[in-house]
Amino acid sequence: MTAFEEFGVIPQLSEAVSSLYWTLPTPVQSEAIPAILGGVDALIAAETGSGKTGAFCLPIAQIVWERRKDALNPSSSSSSSSQSEIHEFILNREDRDVSLQIDSDNLNCDSRVPKDWNGARCRAGLHTSGKYYYEVQIKRDGLCRIGFSTLAGTLKIGTDFESFGYGGTAKKSYGKRFDDYGKTFTTNDVIGCFLDLDNLQIWWSRNGEHFKPGYKINEKFRNPSNCLYPAVLLQNSALDVNFGGKPFKYEPGNGFIAINQAKENCVRWFSKEKKGIIDLNSPLCVILEPTRELVQQTFINMKVFVSYLNDPKIRCISLAAGVNMTEIIKQLSIGCDIIIGTPARVVDLMQTGKLAVTALQFIVIDEVDQFLADTNGSARQIDILFKHLPLVTSDGTRRQVIACSATMHNFEVERFANRHMSFPQWIDLKGTDCVSNDIHHVVCHVDANEDKQWIRLKHQPNRLEDDHIHDSDKIRLGTSDKNTISLGTKILKGIYVLKAIRALNMDKAIIFCRTKQQCDQMETFLMNNGLSAVCLHGNRTAEERDASLDGFQTGKIGFLICTDVVARGLDVQGVPFVINMTLPDEKAMYVHRIGRVGRAERMGLSISLVSENEEKVWFHTCRSRGIGCHNSEEVQNGGCAIWMNEKRLLGDIEEHIGSTISTVDSDFNIPIDEFDGKVVYGEKRGAGVSIQGHGLSTASSVAQLSDLETRMQLEFLKNIRHVFAQS
């Protein structure tokens, strides 16, 4: 039995874990696996390389297999179908707005979307006759509307002729008409809702104070087909509902009874049409990744787990770019269980009808913060996806959403959780951004005003090609002209990259560039100087990117040059060095970049080249997104260029991580921490660290402490020697 089985992992997957030589779960796996197996929505914040992918792949493989196995088992299927009708007086998960969260008791609901109304109805409607009452207590300030609605009405009670509502602003509503009624209510107030089918009246109370009848209702509402269901509507608020399952705070009196005491012949239970068994050929899970490399990485991980599951076999499909679309469509038509792809591919297949989503029970969004911050449409695609996804599948199973990221602490992620997740459990093993103790990170300042060697090398054939943003500018060598110094900075950074590689004997490193164009130019520059290098960015073909990544991982290629987007989430072991050609625009991305090193307790070094002067860079706002664009005017003048201030970016990063980053000169003499001693980057601390000097300096103090401890224990034994004498 492995440690994973203590979380409820089945023996087959425990065997898969053993094959990967996972002896103990990582911290994120210890928290996430039991949570996901327990059925909760989960937000997982952990560094790349912490076992995050395994933390969601392992439990999902198990649940998908168990669901398929149950669906193929006739006794299990008949049991589930017999329980498909829930006869309880609770809020209806199958009849609510997507963003309304309902807790496990189904009596507490919460809406955290500031400007959206979200509603739900009870599972039981009332008809024919009787006097009925239920209570609602407001738990969080916001806007609420409480009342009754037929199934023909919308969940926005009071906005049609099938529902009646009373709101916190002291307004009653019916047919979009809002009239003054009662008193305002807010947090901790208790609202009573009265339905008198004998006299065809509806009214409300606040904290036991009864208001006059609000509406005289039509006799049609006595008909079972038009029966009225208790209904609530919230905007950025929360409330508890009591249908009579516990004592009322204010008894209704006057012959009114709790809704859950209604006679069976006066109750109509919610029954969803077309309720039945799940489609065995439609996928149960979709995993969204931002890049094709991560799609393939996750697909490979998932294939390892499902290979140990039989009867039934779990079918996985990768939608990575470069995979034959005809073959994908063929596999989808045959049937699949788990799909892994980018949002664009998934949404396209869904909208064209080639991907059925009616059976989806799991949505996993990896690197969710990157999706939400993406200006190229990923956030919009995720919204489209959720609009098409069922909140509850055809067999009554609630959708489960899992979101993962290395940087989870921002407004957009919280907004996503409030909108699309139900009472998510935050599994935060990262906290605010900080730099691992296994990473040394330094800054080398680049000053083209002071270091003039770039002028001499400007026309050398092997220099780093610039981005041609200054082609139309007048360059005045030997001056402090802004454009001239900006061009010099670009050339000087190439010189410093070579110096760093040679000074530190780098044989393997990741180099981050700001644009795809700069990646291509850096690749050519390094190769012209006798170094093996490859690019990883979106303009390279799928085959090229696969070959590049494989060559770097196997050690055939020494230097991997990439942009932030493509490098996101890549887990390459044993990388000793990172070089930042420019600082990232987002301060959180700095921690993510340098986190490429310092994995698995191996020491790593990150070097950032920071210009002392503003650098002119491309910022394409044109329709072509830079393709064929040569407009180097500034953005405010209608062009596609901005001035980047790296000193300001450095200040923001230092404030973000809460420390000042050490500086090195252009000879790259890295300062040695007195406690670390000699460090071999890429090796484990114990393998290359000597602390002999520090040990010698403390040896005398340690000896004194040892002597003092011995004397104290002897004194203690002397004081209790009479105890031993008596025995």
C-alpha cells in the first residue's frame, strides 16, 4: 500500500504511482487529491514543478474510470436512475443560474458577482390548496429578492407574469413592475414568505412584522401545471433558506404551515425532462492548457495513469496543434472520455457540433490566470465554453471545476471563481510570490552611455541583430541621443549574454526574450558564436517545437530561447541557468521565469539584464499584430512603439518580492553567500555546497553548549538519586 492510497486512490493507480517512483505525495498532491476525489471545486495555487499536474490528473483518471464503470454496470445504473428524482425541500441545483453557488446542504446560496442577478427555485412546487410559509435569513449584504415562481417563469423573479418577488429596497415586483412595499432589509434580517392558496394571496414579513397582502394572484396558480415554487434571487449577496427543516425564527401563525409539511397531493416535485443515463461516448472531462507543449505534457501524464485502468479502458485525446484534425474528429465520433487541448480548439469543435458537452462532469483549467489575462481572446473563449456547458449532466451529476496556477492571487481569478465555481476550496501552497532558497537571482545593469564597446561592434557580422525599430531614426554615435542609446542597449545586451555564458561556463540555460522576433535573432546570434540553440514560440511549427523541446530536455541542445507564453508551465528538470534579456511587463511573471531553475532542490542562477536607460520596443496595436508592420512611431502618435523603463520594472519586482535583488558587474563575478559556500548550479545543495568555514567559526560555541547540556543532565540525576535509592 502506497501513501497515496490513504487519500482514497485505488490500487491500480497506486501501481501507476509506484512506476513513476513517487514514494510520497508532494504537499499540493496531499491537499488536492482528497479534495478532488471528494467532489469539491478546487483552486490550486502551487509552483510549476511541485506535482500540480499529477495532483489533478490522478484523481480525475480515477473518477472518470469509476463513473464509466458504474454506467456499464446494470445494477449500478438502475440504482442511480431510481434516485434521479430527489424528493426533498431544498434549493434545486438543476434549476438555478450558473453563478449561484449552493452549499452541500442545499439550503444556503451565495452570489459573488457584483452586477449580475442569479436565482434558484426549490425542488417542490405548491398547488391546489393550503397556506404555506418559509423563511430566508440574509447572511451577506447585497441585493436580494424573495418570493415564488412557476417553472414557466424566469429565475429573475418579479420580471415576468409567472413570478412574484419582494426585494431589499422595499419594493414588490411582478411583470417588471416595482411598487413600494414593506420595509428595506439587510444582513441578518429574516424575511417570511406567505403563500395562501385558499384565498389566492401572497405577502411577506420582516423579522416577525407582517406586511399587508402584496398580491391577489390568479386562480391558475392552483393548477399543478402552474404551481408556485419558492424562489430566491441574489446580486452579490448570500442567504439561508428554511423550508421547515428546523424551527422558524418567527412562527407564521394564522393556520400557515411550513412548506415541507404540505400534503403530498398538493406538492409537485421538480422532474427534469430527458433525464437518463449518461452518454458513454461523450467526454466526461475537458482539460484546458494555454500552449500545445503543455497539452502534450499533460496528455502524456494522463496516459500513464489511464494505462493502468481496465474494464473499461479510458480513452484520452490530445487536441494539440499539429495533430491531424481528421484523425481527431474520427476519434471523437468513436467516443472518448478525457480531452486535453487549448480553449480555441475545444470551443471550435464544440461550436461546430463535433464535440458533445452534454455529459461533461469535469472542467480543469491549468494556468487559469494566464487565460484570464490574455488579450488575444482566451478569456472570451472560456466564457463561451462555460455558456455551453451544462451545470448538471443528464444523469443529475453536478459539474466539478478545478482551476490551477502558479500565480493565483489576483482579482480576475477571484472573479472567475465567483462566477463559475461552487464554493471552491482554495488549496494555496504558494501564498504570495517569493523566491525559492534554491535560486540565486542577480541583476546586471546595462548602460550604453558608459559602456561604449557596442559602437565598435555595431557593424560586426556576429553581433546580435536588433529589432529594426530604429531603422528610420537618425543614429548619432558618441552622443546621448535617446534613440542612439536605445539601439546601443540592444547590441550591448547581446554582448553581455555571451560574456555571462563564458564567464559561468554555461552549457545549459533558458533565455527569455520579449518578442518572437527577438527569440529568432538570439537563436541566430548564439549559433553564429558556436553555441547550440533553439527557439520555442508560436510562429514555429508543431514539429519544430517538439524537436526543440526534446533536444533541450535530452541535452543535445544547450540553450532554449522562448517567450513567456510558450514557457509557461514547462517542467524541464536540471536547468541551472536563466537569462532575462528584458524584464517582464508583469511583476508576477518574474518569479515564474526564474522558477525555471531551482527545481528538485537543485541550485539555480537567474541573471536579468536591466537597462539603465529607456529602451524603445515594439508594441503592436495594428490589425496585423506586427506582421509586415514597420511603423516605429510611438503609440500615442499612431505607431506601434513604446519606451520601456526597466529600472521602474525592477523597482516593481523588488517591491513585489519584498527584497532588493543583488547586482553583478559585466564580468559576472557572482557573489558567494557565506552560508552556501561554493555552489555548483544544477547540482543539489548537498552535492556541491561546502560549509566548512561556517562550521569552524561556530565549533567553539557548539562545544560549550554540549558541555553545558551534559552538566545540566548530571545535576538533574543527582537531584533525583533518592528516587532510585527507594526503588
